[in-house]
Amino acid sequence: MPPELNLRISPRTVQQETVGKLRLAILSGLFEPGSRLIESQLCAQLGVSRPSLREALRSLEAERLIEIVPNRGPSIPALSWSEATAIYEVRELLEVEAAGRCASRIPTEQLHELERSLFAFEEAASSNDSLAQVMTAADFYSIILANCGNPILEEVHRGLVARISFFRGRSMSLEGRAQSSLAEMREIYESIAAGDEKAARKASKRHLLKAKAAAKMSMNSES
Amino acid sequence: MPPELNLRISPRTVQQETVGKLRLAILSGLFEPGSRLIESQLCAQLGVSRPSLREALRSLEAERLIEIVPNRGPSIPALSWSEATAIYEVRELLEVEAAGRCASRIPTEQLHELERSLFAFEEAASSNDSLAQVMTAADFYSIILANCGNPILEEVHRGLVARISFFRGRSMSLEGRAQSSLAEMREIYESIAAGDEKAARKASKRHLLKAKAAAKMSMNSES
DNA sequence: CAACCTGGATTGTCTGACATTCTTGCAATC
DNA sequence: GATTGCAAGAATGTCAGACAATCCAGGTTG
């Protein structure tokens, strides 16, 4: 392996690198839902040893991005509509609260960051790069969660982000969904920028309702 | 699909066994907060190899029961009062919702289970076994979460249980806290048994408020 | 056709090893 | 005397290889 320029403060370990790559691969839809992951294959593809890979898999298991059944190994869980519903309900609980709190306490610097992330999503929305749409949308919400004043709320939400992104990827593929999503997110941003807690909660709730409906359509239309 | 009763004997792997034992050890307060865990020592004490132990540590890291810093290894995080506050706020969000949902949909069989767990806590409350108090209280809530009709809500809550138990252990050591906690939990149970969603939410909220106050006292009195 | 058996594939687990990084105590310097 | 620098020891990150237990598919047998 060639020595790569790495000025990063925290040295990324092989384990972390592996988790990152696998997470991205899964979110990109590289693996079929329900399919099994073969350790030896992944080792070869990623160029890491089995112990390192297995540690990475444990981390991904905790994120619920994969399932590990004893003696059967890791596999990509097939997410159903009922799970999607459950996730949207919990999202509502968490994100509405976060948006509300955020409105009354976000510092101006972070508010600008939030605005930038909205622009980034805007750009992605007009492209056809659905992965970029998913990632920038996730950024937008992660900034809100990071500034809600409750690190645990943020942490809990982060544990759902992977699966949220999965469903987001599907609904974004619907005609026009990205654009209307953009409008809803802009409403959220405006409310937060105005420091209007109530409006932020409402906008967030509205956004989730529509996202849920879109997700339902995208799931019905295929499975 | 027939209502699959869970007859599956889950073959506990070494990894799972290790996670279980370490989790219990941490919750029992066996390790000093802030102290580092030495892999080789744990291997010797648990009688497992380093790869298995390291996988177990990754799982515990995901539960936030330990922290793993690259090149420094695992350690017990020192929980602060500000984190406790954040956790209680999120608990309120989750548990109030769960108790409310539970009230309108728990099957009678599970209701009996809930009652039994309340009795178990009652017994523990009159003893001085604080670990038993913590475990039985956790059982009580886990039954509520398991019957709220939203598996994601349950999962998210389970991710907090470890830290909840940590703070619960401290507040339970306060004179009379276990008994008043019992009374509050009985209220929750009664509301759920009556199918009164609103009352269940209120009782749950009240319980959390008092638990929070107790936790604050227990933390002020020492650190 | 069903039940059984067998061989290959895959995972669970261990041992042992080595490079890298961190810690700590001591010495040297100002 | 305090700070800096360094070196030995400890601990972690990572790998390779091995073997038993388990699962799965396909063929065999009744």
C-alpha cells in the first residue's frame, strides 16, 4: 500500500475506514436487500483482514445497516413498509423536537452552515444524482440535530440516519419529489432563521408527512 | 405467516456471552468511570481470545457503554450531569409516547407480564439490592416499549437503557427513592391497565420528572 | 415423493506474531 | 527547579493461518 498524504488529526484506523466504505456501499444500494455478505469476499474486495472486517461488521450491525445471525453471518436486511412507518413516526418525534429547539438557540455561524447545506441540496435536487440528494439532505438534518442543544437527541437520530437515507433514496427517485422536498426544507430553514419555534415544528412535521407519503408511493410501486 | 412463537434456541456465541457479561459488569459499577480497560486483562478474566473480545467491545461501543479512542483503547466514559439532563429529555420524548401508545393496544397477556414485573420491582425496592432494583425497573419499561406498537421506538430506547440504568442506580441509592418510584410506576401501570392513554402519558411524565430530580440530587451530593 | 445423508462452503474462534502508538519515568538542559 | 527530550515498556492495530462447528445444496435411498 502506498503511503498516502494524511494530515488528518485523528488517524483513521482500518476499522473505521472499512466501516465508512461499507456504509457508503450499502447506502448506494450496491447490495441487494436480503442478500448475504460473505466475509472472505469482502476481505478481498476491501483489502483488509478478517478480524478487522468482523469488527467493522459489528459496528454496522449496531447501526442496523446489516444483520448478523449466528452461524449464518451478515446480510442486508430487507426493510418493509411497516418498518418505514415506524421509522417515520420516530423521526417525527425526534426531528420536530429538534427543529423546534434549534430555532431558539442556533448560533449565526451554524445558521449559515445550514443555509449552505440547503444550497447544496438545491444543487443536488436539480441533478439526477440520487446519492448526492440523499447525502445533502442528511447533512441538512444533521446540522439541525447538532444544534438542538441535546447531544443525546443527536446521537439517537444518527442511529437512524442510515435507514432514513435508504428510504429517502427511494422517495427521491419519484418525479418531482426532490423539488417539493426542497421547498419543504426551505420552509424549515426559514422558520429556524426567524427563530420561530412553533413554525419550525410545524414545517418539520409537514415535511415529514409528505416525505412519508412519497416513501409509501415509492414502495407500493414496486414491491 | 403463522404467528411464529419464538422457539428458536439462540446459540449464544462467545461474542454475545462476552457482551452480556461486560455489560452487566459495567452496569454493576465494577469499573471506575474514566478508567481504561486493558484488552489483555479482560481476555484473561473472561477467558476469551482477543479477536472475540474486540468484537464484543465494538458492540459495547455502539451501545455507548464504553468509548474506544484509536490507539488508546476502550475506557469507561465519565457521565456528567449535562448528559444526564439530555438523556432525561429524550427519555421523556420516547417513554411518554410509548406509555401512551401502550395503553391503547397492549394485549392482556403482556399486561400480566407488566404486572409481574411491577411485583418484581416491588420486591427489589424493599431490599437493598440496588442492582436488582435497576434491572427490574429496566424490565418494567422494556415491556412497555415492547408493546408500544413501534419496534423502532423500542430499539432506540434500548440504545439508551444502559445509560438510563446507570443513572437509575445512583438515584435509587437515595433514601426512599425506590419506594416513591414504585408508587409512580404503579400509577403508570394502572393507567395502562385502564387503557387510558392520556393518564398513561401524564403518569409517565410525572415519573420522569421526579426521577430526574432524584438523579440530580444524587449527583450533586457527591461530585 | 419424502426423508436422509454427505461434501463443500462459511462462519466462530483461537493462537501467535509484529509494527505502530502511547505512556511513563528518567536524564539532560536551561 | 522546571521544562524538555528521550528511551524502555506497555498496549493497541492489524494481519496470517488454522481448525472445529454449522449451514446449505444436491444427490441418494426407501
